[in-house]
Amino acid sequence: MKRLAYLQQESPHWREETDLTRYFVDAAYQSIGPAMCSTPVLAWIAYEHASLWRMLCWMALFWLVEWRLMLVIRKFRRHDTHPLAVYQYYPAIRDCLLASSLLWGSCIWFMAPTQPDRPYEMLLLLWVSGIFALLCIMMAACRDIHVLFFAAFWAFPVFSLLNDGQRLELVALLGVLLYLLSQWRFVRGFRQTLFETVQLKHANQSMMEKLVEMHVQASMKRESLEQNRLALQNALAEGERLLECDALTGCFNQRALRRQLDLYAAASQENGQGWSLSILDLDHFKQVNDTFGHQAGDAVLEQLVHKVCELLPGEMQLYRYGGEEFVVLAPQQPAAALAAVLDAIRQQLASSRWEALPASWQQTISAGVVACQPGDPVNHSLQQADMALYAAKHRGRNRICMASELATPVLQGFSHSS
Ligand SMILES: Nc1nc2c(ncn2[C@@H]2O[C@H](COP(=O)(O)OP(=O)(O)OP(=O)(O)O)[C@@H](O)[C@H]2O)c(=O)[nH]1
């Protein structure tokens, strides 16, 4: 536990260290099979050269240690849930590996020839050196037991060589020392490379995590921007609607009328088809205001819009022109059709009940209808409709008057100012 705390608090590279130790444990686990299989080969080499019981003794000890190593690593693998869990089992794994190294080195003593036998001794030394080279690669991932591992492995060979004191053995010992030095350098370099690789892996991992986080944040920002854009778009559409909407009655206002008139005039010029428009007006509306009050007048205007919109066919639209005057546009419709529709509406309104007015009150409308030809200026058409409306007023109100039915001099006689 002390080691865990130390690693977490002191070592800035504890993750890399943990990973390297994991690799080391994996490599140790994979080495168990080949190590156990290689012992019979060694025994075969040593057979009839070395003492049989010492050889068997060595094999038994070696298998025992490898068996224990396998059990500990398996236990570690079952509990490897935390990045630092490896260190709970590490001491036991390390001890087994040191014992295994000691036994590899000690086979020089355990399997020493019963009679002087130089070739066999050299073969044994060569075997042990080969095993040492393999173990060195495995140990490269784990730095804290290098010295112990070297010492454990070469303790027996060096001791036995020194003990004999023969010249040939001393030369072999020198060679082994040189070999050790070169292995030492190799192991240091190899470990550094491993460490840097693991460091790079962690750097990549944290960069990926940051990228994912940034991606998530960017997506969230994009989403909120999209929501803001939609809200803005809706607000803009609502603003535009309100801009073309009459505040009292809720129908289109003169601004919308002007825009639509230009559109119809342009379309009519393009397709060569005529259309029609009408101005309609409440009769004696001043009297309503004066008798029942301005609020009652407002209610009549609202109700008028409601009633007319209900009765108008879908292709015709109602616009408030100003005051108690309204315009009806009938795209691609002849003036007679519009006049017929308005006349029907007029009759309905004349007999209908007005909420703000007494039941006996008959509220009528008058309208002037004009046929618009392709190329007619819209102001001219409006003026014609206005004149027809005033002709209707002049003729006694509660009627629809067609601009075309009026003789031009007569028509001109009804001007707005008259
Ligand atoms: N309550 C109310 N009255 C309005 C509104 N706009 C205009 N008026 C009134 O409508 C009346 C229009 O009167 P006039 O132009 O003399 O016309 P009229 O009394 O309807 O008579 P004719 O059109 O000749 O039948 C005026 O009294 C205006 O004050 C409005 O938004 N609300």
C-alpha cells in the first residue's frame, strides 16, 4: 500500500510504470510454458554427465517455483480491476522470478560434471548465458529488480568459477562480465524505449479524450446555436407577421396590401390574366361611434373582419385599408365574380346581429369593385374602386357598385373629396 501511495503522489509517470509492470507480468506468464518445457532438454544434455539426484532435485525446485509463479499471476489477472492492482501482487511475482533466476544460474552447480568435462561445462555455460539473454529482454520492462536479478542469476556461476580458480574459467568469467556489461546497456536502452512508447500511448489517449470532450462541447454548442437560430427565425417570422397585421382586427394591414398589390400586378403582367379588387366600407359608421361609443365601433370592426373572412372564398383576401375601409383582392378573378361574392356578404351582414349593437340595429356595407387589367397601375385601380364605392354611397349605400358600370364622366364626378 505504501508503494501505491508513493506511486500516486510522487511519480508523475505512475501510469506508464504500471503499464510496464503489466507487460512484464504478461511476459513472465508467457515464459512459464517454454521454461518448463526446456528443463527436460537441459536434463537430457546433462544426463550421464551430472549427478542424477542433483539434476532431479534442481528440476523439482524449478518446477515448484514456476508453478507458484503461475498461480500468483493468475490470481493477479483475476483481480486486475484497478490500474494499480498490479502492485498488490507484484512482490510475490518478483520473488518467484528472482527464485527462478537463481535456479537458472544454479544449474551450473546442480548439473556440474561428476568427472572433469570441459566441453560439457562450456555447453552448460552457453545454455545459461542464452537463458540469461532471454530473461534480460523480459526484465527490461521492470527496472527495480535489475540488480537483484543479475546478482541472483550469476551468483552460482561466478561463485563456482571463482572457487575452481582455473585459468580457462577465469577467462570465461571475464567474457561473462563483458557480456553482462553489454546486456546491461541493452536492457537500459530497451527499457527507455519501452517507457517512451508507453508514455506516447498515454499522451495519445489523453489527447483523444480531450478531442472527444471538445467534440461533445462543440456538438452541444452547435445544438444550442441551432436552437437560438430557430428561435430567432420564429421571432423574425412573428415580427414580419405582426408588421403586416392590423392590431385591432387581426387581418392584413395596408403594408401587406401594398406588397400583395405589387405582386398581383406583376403576376398579371407576366401571365396576361386580369384580376379584380374592391374597397368596402361600413355605412354610417360615424353614427355607431357617436351613438354607442368608440369601443362598440371597435367591436363592430372586429366582428366585420371575422364575418367577412368566414364568408370569403379561399382565394380572396381581406385587408384593412384604413379606418372603417377594407380592400378585398381577388387574384385571377373577374370583377363580376368578386361583386357577386361581396353582394352575398352584404346581404348576410345586413341581416346579421352585431354583438356590441342593439338587435334592431342594421349595419350595412357598401363596396366598389374594379377589374384590373395587366399593366394597370395599382394606384389607379384603387382610385377606380374608391370612386365606385362613393358611387354606391351616393346611390343610397348598402350596395355593390362596379366601376365599369359607371359612365366615365359620372365616375369622375364621385371623387373621395366629394
Ligand atoms: N371605433 C372606431 N372608429 C373608427 C376607426 N377608424 C375610423 N373610425 C371612425 O369611422 C368613422 C368614419 O366616418 P365617416 O368617414 O364620416 O363615414 P361614415 O360615418 O361611415 O359614413 P359613410 O361612410 O358615408 O357611410 C369616423 O367616425 C371615425 O372616427 C376605428 O379604428 N375604430
